[in-house]
Amino acid sequence: MDNAKKAAPVKGGEFLIKETSPQDVFIPAEFGEEQQLMAQTCRDFVREEVTPLLDRLDNHEEGLLEGLMKKAGELGLFAVSMPEQYGGLNMDFDTSLLVTESVGSGHSFPVAFAAHTGIGMLPILYFGTEAQKQKYLPKLTTGEWISSYCLTEPGSGSDALAAKTKAVLNDEGTHYILNGQKMWITNAGFADVFIVFAQVDGDKFTGFIVEKSFPGLTLGNEEHKMGIKGSSTRQVFLSDCPVPKENILGEIGKGHLIAFNILNIGRIKLGAATLGAAKGVADLSVKYANERVQFKLPISKFGAIKHKLAEQAIRIFATEAALYRTGMDIYRTEQELLAAGKPENEAMLGAAREFAVECAILKVEGSEMLDYVTDEGVQIYGGYGYSADYPMDRAYRDSRINRIFEGTNEINRMLIVDMILKKAMSGELDLMGPAQAVQQELMAIPDFGTEEEGLFTAENKAIRNMKKAVMLVAGTAVQKFMTTLAKEQEILMDIADMVIRTYVAESTLLRVQKLIGLRGEEAVARQVDMAKVVVNDAVDTVFMAGKDAIAAMAEGDEQRLLFMGLKRFTKKDLYNTKEARRRIAAALIESNAYIY
């Protein structure tokens, strides 16, 4: 893993205009022994401690989830990202993602785990004073205390800054008096520390550290939820709750910096958790397909089931490639900022902010990948998939929340495009040059020259062309709508889908190319199949999304010219994805497990 850390940092969003070498990405095969042991500890904890208790957790047996959280803290599972001076292990960012992935199959447990280790602890680590860090972080790291994050209110969900909770300084100038209501608060039932956002003087959005023992803090009843039933989700009421002014988190009026920066990390960690959950579902799906006999054959013998098993694996593998690519990019940028003299908290926040586009991509991709995998898991189980006595019932219900958590997928899609364009406008990302080059290419005679033959020649060309398609459609949208582009949400979501598919497809291809370098082509033949299927299908998605966007914003000759360009950039040879998927499924079926 040490060699993988040494590649030069790249900029967030730069994948759209830059070719990346396989040697410059990190892939899971490069995790070292220490990381693998940590991951195994997490998987063992979920298998031995969490899975046997799932029904009892879903029934909210008093103290059960809290007890599991305490055990996880004692095992050191909360310590991964924490600096040593606060009792942490100070491990790199990809290791923290691996830990989150490795508890991801624990249904409600990873929800509590991620809320505590992510949006609960990190605001104090990154924005707290040294006194605040010394007071809270050691106890949060060991699990002696559990944390919670209070942002959402009944009237402010996606529009978080519209919060109504008020904070007024008392006459003595010693405490802020908080009044308001927070809802959908994870871990609220047993949290000792709450990160609360309130408006100071009516319009200064500010973070506070609020302890459970402070007078005036009360809780609503546990919410009845569709899924993740075992997690504690309550309303938090603040009625004349006095909070010492030394518990202000960050600066007054700068609470948005905490909320939005922490969400970047929360989004990519959600992607990691969905990955772990999806691997668990895929594993169960393969085993059931081998056990279930219909028409005197295991259903794994049938092509329709093979397609489902293979597609589960393909989507998991592709998400994993993008996840750890982004994680290492964040780590390298953090190290670059530290070398430039930035304090540790500013370096990590700056690195996550740099890759906010990719974090949003991982949130959308991971949550939708898991929804696909669980939906097909239910289908593979058939009638038993709909039974609450079988595991797909819980997996299906638990999956659905992820498209809403950490900003809805619609919000994240629009953010992806908005953040890319803002980087271009500020000069951080040179999109203008590549966009103009695409326009010039459209006016020129196509180059029909022969290319060197290679294993991934067609796929590498397809990735380059998908990026051109993004430039074509996004550039046209900017020229057409200028300052009103934000109102064209359907077009923004089309562009976002093009960006997401391009990033995930490129990440998958780079992962497999690097794997070939490590293990040889023959050893990773099924992963080669995966990369080819991913790129093939991504081109189709880019074409469909681009077509819809062009139809929505152009007419007549302009529309025909744009559509001709889109077709040029999404042209491809036929590829037999059926046989590729059958080969991928055959390896899963033979191993009776998710193996990739």
C-alpha cells in the first residue's frame, strides 16, 4: 500500500479532462496486512456480535444497540481516523473506508457506527478547540460516550440552512440558550453528545456541542421506520437549553462550513457502507441460487438467474473501484496539504472538499447500486424473498434510506454538476479548453486511422469519447442557460448521470488494468469481463442521458449537429455481454460466494 500512496495528487473533477494511468490509482488488492486484519476484525464483529441479534435490535430491546456500540469502541473500531493524542490509531483515509465497508453488512449497526465515527465525532476533530478535543474525543474514541448529529428540522431537510432552532446569549454572557426541534436524529436514544446547529441572533448559522445532561434537552419517542429499524432515530427538543459559550463549535455564523464539509466525508463513507451491505446480499444470493431447486435443477443453472448474479457482482466491483480510487486521492491531497504546512484538520477538510464531486458520485452510485443488488436479491429468493423470515426482507427495507441520507440523490446529482462548473469558473479546473476542442472536433472530418490493437483498446477509446460527450452536452447547457441553468434540473441530472457513469467506468477499467499488472491477465479473466461490460453499458447510459438533454435544450439544425456529435462519441462495436456475464456468474456459482 505504501507505493500506492506516492503517486502525485490530482484535482477533484480533473478526471473529465485528464487521462489517468492505472499506476496512479489505488485498488483494494493493494491493502496491506494491517488493513486486512482490521477489516477482518470488523467482519468478525458483525458476524458474531451483530447478526445473531438482528431481530432483537429491530424490536429496540433496551440497551442492546448501545451495548454493541460500547463493545465496538472497546475493540478500537472507532479509533481508526482519530489522532493518537486522543486515543486513536491515526490510520489513512482508505483504511477508514475499509472499516466502514467491513461493518456495512450489519444492517442497522453500521448506521449507528457511521453516525458516531463520521458526522458525530469529526466535527469536533476538525472544528473543535483543543480544549473541546481533549474533553470529548478520548471518550468518543473508546465508546464510553456516543455522539449524534442534529441538523435536520421538520421544515428544513435538503435546505439545511433554513433551520429555525434559535440560540440567544444570556444576560450574563456565559451561556447560549437554545430553543428548537430536530428530527430524524440517529443515535439520539443513547447519545451522550449532540452536535446541534442553531441560528444565533436569528441569522448566524452556528454549531454547538450539547451534552445529554444539559437541562432542557429532551427526546421524542423512537420513530417507526420502513427500514434500519434497529437504529435509534428520535426527535430532539431543546427548551431553554443552556449551552456554555465555550461549547460553540467553530465560529459563530460559520456552521455551514461544518455541515457541508462533514457531509463530503459522510457521503463517501455512505458509499463504503453500501458496498459492504451489497457484498453480503450478493453472497446470500449466490448461496440461495445454488440451494434452490426448480424443474429438478438449482436455479443457478438458469440464464436469467446467472444474469442477476453477474450484474450484482459487476455493479459491486465497479463501485468498489471508484470508492478506493477516490479515497486514495483524498489521502494524497491531504498529505500534500500537510507538507505545505496546513494543520491536520484543515488538510483533511481541504482534501475532502477538493473531491466533493467524487464524494457525491460515490453517494449516488453506492446507494443505487445497493438498491439494485437488494432488489435482485429479493427476486432470486422469489416468494421467500418477500417473507420476513428470510434475510432479503430486512436487506431490501434497510437499503432504501441510503438514497435520502446525506443529501438526497437528486440534490447530489445537481451538486455534482454545480461543483464542476464552479471549479471551472474559478479557474481550478480548465474545462473551457477541452470543451472548445470538442466543438472543433465536431466540425472536422472524423479520423478513421487505425489504432494499435490491445486488450482494452476499444474501452480506453470509449472512456475518452464519453468525456467528450460530457463536454459537448454540459458546454451546450452552460452556453444556453448561463445563470438560469440551476432551474433546469432535469438537464442537470442528465449531465450528472453522464459524469457518474464515466467516472465509475474509468475507475473499473483502471482497476482491472492495474490488477493485470499485479497478477497477470489469465488470473483476472473474469475481472476483464467485468470491465468490458461496465464500459459497454456506460456508453449506452451516456448516450441516453445525452440524447434526453440535447432534445430538451436544442432544436433544428443545432439539435441535429449536437445529436450527430453525441452519436459519434458513443459509437461502439457490439460486445457479447451475455457470454461475459455467464462467465462471471459461473465463477460465483462454483465458489458459492461473492468472490470479487
